[in-house]
Amino acid sequence: MFQILFHRKKCIGCNACVEAAPERWRVSKKDGRCNLIDGKEKKGIYKVMLSFDEYEQNLEAANNCPVKVIQLTEL
């Protein structure tokens, strides 16, 4: 398993994560920032635990993020 940490307040809404992993990321119609689907928020950081079948797409999402607000950690 691995987890994704997402610092949403720093997101600029460039859509790179959505293009890489559309099943896990969406752009908010309210403020234009991205949302981590099924992410749980705590102190402004969203977190979700996933199995490795989604790892490659989300690694690409993290690498493509120009402001580097997505972090992946193996558990």
C-alpha cells in the first residue's frame, strides 16, 4: 500500500494530476483547484491510502505537478 498527501491550499489547478490519474483527481468547479477523490482532510492536508494498482498513475500525477503539492509514500 501507499498513501497520497495533497496540500490543496497550494494547488494552482493546472489539471496535470487529473490528466495523469482521472480516477483519483478532479478539478473543483467552485474554486478551480484540484480535489483528491476520497481524500480525508486534516489541517489542510488531504490523505488517502491506496493499493499499488493506482501507484503508477499517481506517481505521474505527482511528478507532473508544477508546484509539487502531491506526495506519495510507500507504507
